[in-house]
Amino acid sequence: MLDIKDDDDTTITVVSGQGVTAPEQGKPMDVSVTGHDFQEDIEAISRNRSVPTLLETALLATGMGFSAVARVTDARWVTCQVVDRIAFGLKPGDELQIESTLCHEVRQFDQEIVINDVLTDPLYVYHHCPARYGFRSYISVPIRRANGEFFGTLCAIDPNPNDLKNDRVLSMFRLFAKLIGEGLDADEELIRSRTELTHEREMAQVQEQFIAVLAHDLRNPIHALSAGLRMLERREIDAKATELVLLMKSAAHRMGLLIENLLDQARKRSGADFLIERTTTEDLGPTLTQIVREFRTVAPDQPMNIDIDLNEPVDCDVPRIGQLFSNLLANAITHGKASESIDVSVRIVGDKLVLTISNQGERIPQDRMETLFLPFERGSNRQGLGLGLFIASEIAKGHDGTLTVTSSDEMTTFTLEMPKRVA
């Protein structure tokens, strides 16, 4: 509590906000108010770093000693920020009785109040407020939000007369009040955007966790389905049943690829790098050949020209290169002309492993080429989740290689180039 006495020995009570330290005279106040019912408004003003400068400028331009931004309602007057060169004693969070202030009239009558000298002003010479607070010059202009809502006032007082009733001073105070109001709107929008962003991030994290768990849990039923289909193939079944089994194997194989891609994407989104374990091996050729056999089984009508010629060891993660190969081959089958052959070549060229897969089909549009290797990027005519090429690209990077694409009206070709030996 702070008691201020006017010239008639009348005591005015100032209710002090909690946690506020008295400032060095003439300096902007640092706001550390806690538990105040207007705390959000006080903090919103304090976050606007231009407010202390505006208050300082107002004093320098007018010669006055105290300036403040006040939150004013029909029942409350609360200090939000001040510059005090006359030891008036108010701090952020402090309150004055609303009826004892001229800001109350500014709000009530929606007009500015400007006083050069109380002693010569016919409207305020006998007003109780100047007598109570001991000032002779005064100015207060409304601060409004963009929607017209009255927030409070930008005000200044001084125990001496000052020339305030001129266009320069009034224009300055009106501009400063407008800037403070716009700052409040910008602060509110920023907080809303941050809240929405936090919510979206939380939702995205929940969705990613759900996808990761779902993909992981789907592995077992897919493996069981594939095992059951292999058992059916070994039995004597008619042609219709054989065709049905092949269709089911194709669907199970496709689901398996999607699940592995989802799991890799979940790992990537969680901040983990793609796990690449390179070893010097001669198993890559047989692995890729086996993948081709599996695709021939699930897509028996698709013509393929296969040229896999690996006559020396390669430093690579065989399962990962196999995954890359599967994704590219699946992409070629999906988007190539079913009646035209897919050309596959895997060779050692100099000190590099070069893998190419080409299919005939529609040209990839230029705008799609720029985002082709990004996750979840797919056109309206594309199938799947748009993860296969992204995963393939990440696997290439993990092997210090590159995955590129060229596309024309006749042919689309994906090319992997990577060093055959680790440097």
C-alpha cells in the first residue's frame, strides 16, 4: 500500500501490485507482477519493447515528468508501464481508485483530456483529481484495439505547467496510442499463433506415434498372411484359386512395403537417422535377384528386362539397398505402361555402384519433379502414401550416394550412384 497526500492533506490510497520492485527514478519499470487479475494485460504491455521508448519520448518532447500506460475499465485503473522522473510512486500492477482519475472520464466520454495548466483551465481548475495528485499539466488519450475496444490510456502528468494543446503534441500522443493498440493486437495474434502451433505439433506427434505403433503392429498379421499364402501355393488348387492366391500375395507384398516405409518415416520424424550398417559383401546381387523373383510372382504379366551383374564385393547395407530397389521397382510397375518392359540394370562402373530402373509411361510434370523425393508428395493419379521415393532417397544419402530421376515422353529413369567402397 502507498499513501499519497495532496495539498489539503487528503490521503489517496494506492494499491501496490505484488512482486514489484521500486525502479530507479526516471527509468522504465521492469514488470514482475504475479497473481494480479490484470496480469495478462500488464504482461502484454511489458512484452512490447517499444513502449518504454514511447513513454520516454513523450516526456522528452513535452518536458513532463511522469508518463504511463494504464488499463482502464468501468471499475478499475491499473498501471501497466511507467516512466517516472518525479517520484510519483506508481509501479506496474499498482491501482488508483477509478473515480479519482481523469482517465475514468476519458473512457466514460470517449474523448481526450489535455490540460496546459490546471490553474488557468476553466473546466478543471476546481476538479478534485488535480488537487488530489498535485499536478498542473495533464494529457490522456485513449488506447483502442483494432476492433474498437477501449483498452486504456496513454497519459502523462507534471507538477508544472506545460504547453500540450498543440498539434505536434496531440499528434504524437495519438500516434503512440495507436502504436500501443496495434502492438496489443499483434501480441494477441502471436500468442494465438503460438498456441495453435503448439497444438498442431502435439497433434502431429500423437499422429506420428499412432502411425508408428500401427505400422509396427501390422507387421505380424502381414507375415502370418504371407505364410498362409505360401502354404496354399504348395497345395493342389485349381486355376481360379491360384489366381486368387497370386492377387492376395501381391496385396500382402504391397502392404509390407508400405508398413516398412511408414516405420522408416516415423523413425525419421522422431529425429533418428536411417540406420545404415555397411559391410563388404557379395550378397547384394543375389538379394536383388530374389526381389525381382518376388515381383515377378506378384506381377506375372509385367515384362521386365533384368541385367544384374555384380562381379565384385560392394560396401553397403544389403537390406537397405534391397528396400531402395523394391521401392523403385514397385514405383516403376505402378506408373509404367503395363504392356511395356521395365529395364533394370545394376553394375559396377569404375569405383561406383550404378543402379537404374526405367519404365515407359507418362512424363513426370516439372512441378512434380521438384518435390518427388519429399515425403507424402504424390499426384492425384498416384497410389500409396508417397513415402517410397523419399525412403529410397534417404537410403541413397546414407550410402554417400545420390538418387536422381530423368523423365521424358518416352521414358522415366531412376538412377542410384554410390561408391562401391567406403572411403
